[in-house]
Amino acid sequence: MCGIIGIVGTAPVQDRLLESLKRLEYRGYDSAGIAGVVGGKIERRRAKGKIRALEDVLAAQPLKAMVGIGHTRWATHGAPTEANAHPHQAGKVTLVHNGIIENFAELRRELEAKGRSFESQTDTEVIAHLLDTNLAAGLEPLAALKATLDRLHGAYAIAVLIEGHEDLILGARRGSPLVVGYGSGEMFLGSDALAVGPFTTRIAYLEEGDYVAIDHNSASIFNELGQAVIREMRVVSPSAALVERGNYRHFMEKEIHDQPDACQHTLSAYLDPVSGKATAPGGVDFAKVDRIQIIACGTAFYAGLISRYLFERLARIPVDVEVASEFRYREPPVTPGTLAIVVSQSGETADTLAALRWCKGQGLQTAAVVNVHESTMAREADVLFPTHAGPEIGVASTKAFTSQVAALTALAIAAGAARGMFDATEEARLSRLLLEAPRLIAQSIAVEDAIRALAPDLAKARDVLYFGRGAMSALALEGALKLKEISYIHAEGYAAGELKHGPIALIDEATPVIVIAPSDALYEKTMSNMSEVMARGGPIILFTDAEGAENAPAGVKVIVVPTCDPLVAPLVFSAPIQLLAYHVAVQKGADVDQPRNLAKSVTVE
């Protein structure tokens, strides 16, 4: 959530700050701002809304600075107004902040009692005032920052300018990521590698509790105890600087079409196409695992629900799947033989990260299915189960979701083999089926024209219901989430067998029903539920394969998806479900890549 960039430069930084903020738009935001040192003083420019509004401000009032910071904000405390936009100022301090300061109200009352006046409703301004108070007490910048951080409860990544120290930017992180970028005579801070990617490929990831001072040539990094430390410098792929839409109208559309490659790249980490063996990276011994606890949020949670069917069927391991925001507060009983798997695209999702740390505190073995391999979750989990989707810019997850499902499916095969549930011949057969998924996904994307034709009518709906059975019930939940988050149409997903237990009351001629039903062992039961919908006049769009289409009743709109084995059906049916949501959103004129109120990486609880 939110984006941060800081540059100690040798040339004007305004345009580069803007370039970086544009690359961070995918995180979701409602205001933007930059600040820089001009003639020994710190000036700032802020605007409500998209970055183009900030560009208009800068066109009238350019920021002629060679050292500066920038921020895109997603509102947590205070409405999305210019007054609440970052950077915030107090005395000599100007700063930007990602995260939430949980004790800000207490600190604000304390500071107001000392005569401090606040201009915003944000928790962030408290940090600025507290730091300025420590500077006014005579502390040097780094000591003042440490004294400030010691008072903060919650999550933060910050970048700070201090008047009188024009070649210096301070930074710190706890609960929200922050990276240091190393240039030639220039240094950078960013909320992720993508932020600094246009300027350098040499970065260091700050660890939990670290704080840092950067100048033109170096970074001085300290841990939460105030001890000087060295964090490994890594060379990241230049692709972080090369994320473009190409010929696609939106990033989401491009990323749907990227899925065959993303799936293939991910599977290469788990499956040997020659031997047919499936492996679990990191040395997890599934033969010793008594239970799997999957923890995730949003789309990643639905990937976990799909994998539950696979782990239980193929490996006969009991699996619990829980929303991360509820998990640790429930304080569930756990047993030593439990493997806790967290699933996250960014590896920074606050609730999921907190759940990971809770599980580690309980002595459980932990693993992280993440797309960002240097993220906090990837570093803190005992084992990394990587996905290789590449940067995903659209807020609504597509290729990251299918890559998660692909990785978890491969792990389920590896777990079944390790536990002796099938022999090497069956393992090779299952692996070959999964290796066919990228080709089948590409074929499923080819039904896009038929899906596009459905969008005008579906875009008129106020409510839409999704039904499926087995793993398709989890995909129904994911399909409904996609539709509502980018088209703003109210949508709900249900297990088809639950129809008679409440949802059937919603069926009428104005409520379209999306049914996901490959011709598997559950097809006939799903058709029975579909008949109940038709009897009440509900219009139906059926996603099925060729055999299912032949047996579909008259009057149903059918999208024919490639025939596939049930093992890979969740992967093959995902792209058409995503395309339906995409084209409905386009039909409605919605901001597909940056839906309102949503953020790509949710780094606050």
C-alpha cells in the first residue's frame, strides 16, 4: 500500500520522482506529493487524486531540487485531501510514510500539550512533529530518528528530509518494506525494487527495525538496537525498470495474457519434465507433516482454498485454510507436525505477515508462497515456495493467482509422492498433466471474443451470483471478487450445493448467475442446481468444456473452455473468469488497473 521514493541526486530530481511514483501507481493511491531541498529550504508540492493532478501543480510551480522524496498515499487516517497528502512537515522535518502508527492519538495529545499544532488528520504528521521535537532538543539527525522510532507502535516505512542537512535522507522500516538503491554519486530509497528500478539495479533490503541515512555516496544502516550493520547488496533484474503495457489497453489485460508463461516459469521450479518428479523446494519433508495450515488474504486465500482439495485428495493431509486477519486473533490450537504456509503476491501483506510470525512463535515450520522473492515473508519463513509471475501491476490479481495455484498444485503432487500415496508412474502422469496447463491456459484465453460479447448485458446487472462445486466453488468466490473489485457490481460466490440454503432467494430475471462446471464427477449435481435457477427465471452463463456444453440445457449462454483433467481445471477455467470481469469493467468505463479504494499491497492491518 502506498509508494515511497527518495533520491539524493546530482541532477534535478523532480521528473525522476514522478517517474518512480508512476511506476508505483499499481499499489493504489488517492493523492500524491513530492518535496525537495531548494536553496537550503524544503519545498513540497501535493495534490489530491492521480499523479496527473500533481503534474499540473508542478507545471505551475516546478520543484528545482536535486534531493527529494515522493509519495503516493492510500487513505487510512483522514480523508483523501491535499491537507492529508504526503509529504508532511513539522518545523525542520518533512517526511513520507507507509503504514499505520497505532499509538498516534496518544502521541498527538502529548505533542499538542507541548504546544504543537497539527495541519492534518493523519497519523503520519505525529512522526514529523515527534522527530522535530527531538531535533529541537539538540539531538543529531540519526539520534533524533532513533528516539522517535522508539516511541512508535505500529507499522511504518518512512523517508525523511531535514532542513539544514540538504544532502541527507533518513529512512526506517518496521512492518512495511523499504529498500536502499546504490547509484554512481547518487543514492535512493524506495518502497520496493520497482521504485528504484529505473535508476539502479543494485539494492539492499532493510530488515525489520532497521533505519538508515543516505547521502550522495553511501548508506549508513543501523538495526533496531542502534548498532551499525551491513545489509547485503543484491543485483536485481533490470525488468523492474521495464514494466510496460505493450499493445494491451490495460495492465490487467496484459497480465491475463501473460498467464501461460507465468505458469510455465513457476512450474519449472517444481517439476522435472524428463523424470516426471515433483519436488518441494527448501527441503520440506511432507512425510513428516501431519497437517497443513494455509493462511492468506483475498485472492491468495482463494488459491489456498483450491489447494486444499488437492492436498487432501493427493496427499491425504488435513488442510485448514484461514483468512489471515482472523487467524492469529483466534489463537488457534496448533500441533508440532503442522506446516504453516502463507500465500501472498507481494510477501508484505500485513495480516499474513503477522500470522507468519505468530506461527513461528508457536514453533511451527513455516513456508511462504510468494512472488517477490526478497520480500519480508520470503526472508522470514523457514522455506520459500516461489512463484515466478513477474511484476504484476494491475491491482486485481490474475497471473499471480494462477501462479500460486500452479505452485500449490505441484506441491500437492510432491506431498502425495513423499507420503507414498502413489507410485513414480502416477507421479509422472500427474506432473505431465500439470505441465500441460500453460498450453491449456493459452487455449482458454482464446475464448476472449465470446466473453467480450457477453459484457454489454452483464454490465447492466446490479447483482451477479457465481456457483461451482468442489474446487470450482473456490473459483466461484474468486470470480465474484474479480467482478466486484474492478466493475463495482455486487457479486457473490457460493458452493452450488448451498443454493437451497439461502442464495436461491436472490434469483430473479435481473440477477445473472455464472456457473463454473467442467464435465467432471460433480457436473450432473451442478446441472441440477442450475435447473433450479432456470426454473426461477435466472439468466445463466455457463463455463464448461465441450462435453459439458453438449449436455447443457437450452437457453443457457455457454462459454466452452478447453477440456482438461480435474487436476488443472482451476488453472484452465481461471483466465475466462478473469476475462469476464475485465470486459464488464471495460464496458462500464471503470479504472481497471486502479480500482477505487483498493491497493495492490496491503501493508496495514
